[in-house]
Amino acid sequence: MRRIFVCGFTLVLSVNVGTVWACATCLCGDPTITTMGTEKPFAGRMRAGIEYLSRGETVAEPGVSELVTDEERLTYSFSYAISAEWIVAASVPMVTKQVKRYDLSRQQGSGIGDLDLSARWFVGKDESFPVRHLWGVQFGVRLPSSTEQKHNGVAIDIDAQPGVGATIPNLGIWYGRYEMPWFFYTSAAYQHALTEGYQGYQAGDVFMITALTQYALLQNLAVQFSLDGRFKQQDHYNDVKDHDSGGVLVMATPGIAWTPIEDLVVNASYQTPVIENVRGRQVEDVTLRVGVTYDF
Amino acid sequence: MTFNRCAGLTLLVSAALLTLAGCPGQDQNTTESGITVHIAEVHLEEQLAATAPLAREAQSTLAALTAPGGYDQSNIEHHDIVDSHSHLLSIYRAYSVLDDLELIPCPSVAQLPSRLFNSIISAAAAHAGHGSEPVRGRGLDKSNVIDIVTRDLYPLPLGDRAVAPGSYCGLRVSLARASAQSYGKPQSVATSTDDPTTLPEVPELAGKFFALRADYCATGDGMGGCLQRSKVDVDDSNLAMPPTLTINFSSPLAVTDARRSAYVEVGIAYGEWVQNLDVTLLTSNADERQKLVNNIAGSIHVYDKGLGDLPVNVGD
């Protein structure tokens, strides 16, 4: 927890955020909101961002097979609008994961996670000026760019690996409505792993849906609220089903976005589960995020 | 523009500072062992006290002669046990297959719901890849073939089981049908055709939970010698598998954060295999073979347990 404040405070002091957040780790939420923003871009716009995230989860049966995971990640992202219709983005996380098991064993893995590449296509808009409706398609791929972390030559367990080491593409649609001081955004995406990850990990397919609303209290300060849903098939390990995976998770995410100076946005959010209809036992802790983006 | 550049520079410098400050992704990989219970098997001949001395006396005479019809007793390593009719059964090959070795937590009111759940859902399947660690080429994730005709009282490590801190009051174990992946499954070898047989068959164990190759003296000469031996080559074909066994410890085994290592030795008292049965009927009578199966299940005990590592094998 100490590091949450150290890193978070440093971030807040250093720079700023637009409409930022999502759940790149647990795949609950739309990560492109953070990396690309939601507004219609102009050609040549660049955005750099840093986001600190802290989350945790507890799975499986207490005293029998329980596994508690604590994760911290610092995600560096960069996006570029190659035209008024296309934005491409890349993000890479630096991750530390700690796992504590029912037998009191512990493992910590730390390093660079998997690289995310994504693109957003602005397919349509209404005829009004300024534009009030935008919609389009987004797609991306998570590449197995991470290195399987080891300790004394032995691979750290998959649950504590910074990346999963699999190729996981996704495809989705999105819609944005702009009614100052309100803003609404929703997206839905489907994700399917093409390859196995480390240690025989076979990620289940995921359907993600996000519904975000933002209200601008001031010219440079907005409050946000989002519902992020994740519908996930069960994972497998070497074709053995993980009974404590998959199901439905919906998280409510209140947050703020503050623009202290032009083009610099600081975001903070608190994501808490509101619906957990999961298989086996999975208890998702709250997720804290502090992020900064800067447009060039 | 100048201001923007300044802000951008600030962003990049901050990122660098965060990285250097030891933020996520910059930590050491670490591993800390948890609580481990080492599980091993030992087998031993536990003869019935009343019959063993007489049978051993007879055996010393019989061993001097090699009779036809059986195995080449004088030249092949074998273990001898005595049935309830004082027949001396010489065992040349004997295998049983163990699986599902799980420690049973002592009853706790607070943990009753999860214990109940655990009795329905196998812990091993709860999160693949955790729960047991292989030891010396064996593990607890698959069944283990036990070769009874190896040295008595030699602890054979079967694998390490990760358990939660607490007290454990017993052990669950099943006889199981071997598969091609079972640990310790021997390569099958055909028997020789000479008489007496000099090379007993190593049976194909896939699909079986026990197999026995043995013989006894079917016809004596009245003076302590044997004129004719008879083979007892049986396995579990068409026999019912015994249910999972629950073996209670004499006292709880308590493991804690401070005492993270313990061991349990599963004993197979193969001398009990022929209790209350007549070995001369084993090949012909399915009921007698079913008794043998039940005796095999009943011969499984907890031989020893304690804190710390497994007792060291003599000669290791």
C-alpha cells in the first residue's frame, strides 16, 4: 500500500489526464479510453500517458486451494492519430505481482508485461456542429512480448507472472455522445486467445462492455462514473479447466478527471465490484488507479 | 508551445523518476516455500504371530528344493507370507496402485462449510498446477504403482503435498487403476516358458489396481519337501474396486507457519493380504480373489508420521 501512495502521489504531482481508465489487467473495462481518449482527434495528435494501478483478487477455497493475488502496474501508453478517422496506440505495463497461497507459500514476479497494440476507427458521426455523436470500430492485440519470470532458474507461477505470454486479439464497437457538460461513451469488445500462454495457460474468451458517463463540474474538472462488465469463459491449464475462473463481473467505477493545464489530464478512479456471478470462488478487490496523459 | 514542451518534458522525467524509484516492474522475483507434507510409501510383511514361526520353519526346508509347476523359487527373489490355512505363499511379483492421497483436516466448526465443499469438489482440480510437487520422478498428481517385492521398510517418496496450516487427523487414499502415465509403472515382460519358471511375468498394469504372481507348494512329500508347486497368477479382472479409504491418525499432525515441513508414510502390510483366505482357491474362486482385494485395501495403514523431512533411507 505504501507504494500506492508514493507512486500515485508522484504521478499526481508530476502531470495530468482526460477520460482515463479501464482495466487492462483484469479486462474489466475498455483500456482504449485511457490510451486514446474519447474525443474526435485531429490528424497528428500524439498522446502519452502513465497510469498506476493497484488491484487484488482472491480465488479458490480457503484453507484448501486459496490463492491471493496483489498486483501493481505502471502502464506507459502512447497513441497517435494518423488521420481524423484513425488512431493507433501502444501500451506496455511494468508489473509486480505477489501471490500468497493457502499453504503460506509466496511468489513475486516483476517485470515488463505484454505489449498491447490497438486501433480505433471513427466510422461515423452526425451532421451537427459541433459533432454530438461518434461511433466506430476498435480492435487490438496483446502480444506475448513479456519474458517468463524466473527465480533461481525456476519459472515463477503463472499467477505471479507480469504477462501471460499469449497472443490475444480483440474486436469491438464503440459509441460516444457529447452533450456538454455531459459526455456518454459505451463500447463492447470480444477477445479470443490465439495461442497458449506460459505454463499451459489457455485464456477463456472474454466479452467486455463499458458504459461511461462524465459530467464537467468546471472547465477543468469532471466527475465520472462507469459500469464495466466482463463476461468470461473459464480458463484452462494444459486443457484442465480452472474451476475458479470465468463468469460475470460488473464493476462500478467512480472517478475524476482534472486538467490543471492545457493538454494535461490527471485521472483517478476507484473500481469496486457490484455484480459477481462467477464460477467457483473469485473475490475481486477494489482497483485503484491514478493516471496522467499529455497531448502533444 | 514552449509551455507544452515543458509539460511534456515533465511527464517524461516523471516517468523516468517513477521507474528509478522502484515502482512496479522493478522488483526482485522471489519465492518462499510453504507448508509441505512429504508423503511416502513403505511396505512390510506383518505376519500373523501364531502361524508365522511354523511356516518359516517349513519354508527353510522347502527352499532347499525346487519343485516343478511353479517358479524357480531358489533362484528368484521372493517374499513369503502365510495364509490362514498355513499355506506359505511365495510372492515374485506384486503391485498395487495408490492414488488420491489427501490429508484430512481435523473437524472445525468454523471451517465446516468449506470442508463439506471440499469433500465434493476435489482440491487438486480447484486450480490446476498447484497442490503437489513431484519428488524423485514421482508425484501425487497421478496414480503411483507400488512394487511390493522391493526392500521392506524402504520409504519410497511419492510426492509433496502443499497444505494449509492447521491440524490434520487422517489420510484419504484410494486404490486406483493404473494408466500409461502412472508413476512407477513397469514395462511388461513376458514370462519364460521353462519349468520351474525362471522369469516371472511383469504384467501389463494399465487398467489394473493390483496384480500378483506367486506360488505355493501344492503337493508335499510328507517329509518337508515339495513335489509340486502351483502358481497363483491373479489380478483384479472382474473384481470390485474397494471404496476410498479413510485412515485416522493416532494423534493429529499439526503444521504451522513455524513448522512448515511434515511427513506421512503410508504403510502396506502385505502380510495381511492373505488373512482369512485360502491361497489355493485364488486362481479358481472369484469370491476368494475379492477377499484378496479387500485385504489389500485393509492392509493400507499410516506407518509413521511426524514433523520435519522424511526419514532418510538407509543406503541413500
